[in-house]
Amino acid sequence: MRDNNSTNPTPRDTAAEKATDKGRRAEQAAAVFLARQGLRVIARNYHCRGGEIDLICRDGNTLVFVEVRQRQSRRFGGAAASITPAKQRRILLAARHYLASEKRPDAMCRIDCVLIDGENIDWVRNAFDAATD
């Protein structure tokens, strides 16, 4: 007999947890990769209404907002194809919010992407800017 008050996860819960775990592992791999390139991670998963930034780093005097995208392969465009114009607007919104909340509206900054396709990691500096919105 099945207990209706069971705490066993449903297939949907399990899939969501697996996706979240994959995302965390991808962000950790990106943080390690960027640290090896000389960047210093200063914040993770910065949220504001309407947007989120996976990693915020320092590259010398420059603040770097990093979007991490992961796909199993490049078969359907890969990780890069998943950064839509709408996603770019949400990243820009979150970056502007961070700069305003830190009272650094004129800070030197850029937006990078770390793209993970299978085992390949690509780092795209200055992936897009405010001119895209």
C-alpha cells in the first residue's frame, strides 16, 4: 500500500534536483577554470528581481559578470545558443542592479560567458554589452 504522505520524490522533483546539481557543478567548474586564469570569484548566484548572475569576479580592477551555460554537446547549437537576447537582457539587468546596490555605477566591468559543451570549456570575454538591449 502506498503512503500518500510519503516524502519520496516524484520523477519531476528528481529531475529538477539533478538539473540543479548539474548547474552547481558547472558553476563550480567555471569558478575553478576562471581562478586558474587569474580571476577571483567575489560572489555567486547574485539574484535580483528579473535577473541573476552566476558568478561575479575580479580581473584586476575590472568587475566581471559571468554567465555559465552547460550543454551535453554542441548538437543543437550548444551552450552558446542558449544565451538568447531575453537572457542577455536579464543578465544586464542583474549586472546594473549589482553595480547600483554596491554604489559603483561607473566601475569598469564586462560580461563574460563560460560555455561548457560536454568536456569542452570555452571562455568568451566581452560576450555582449549594453548595446545589445
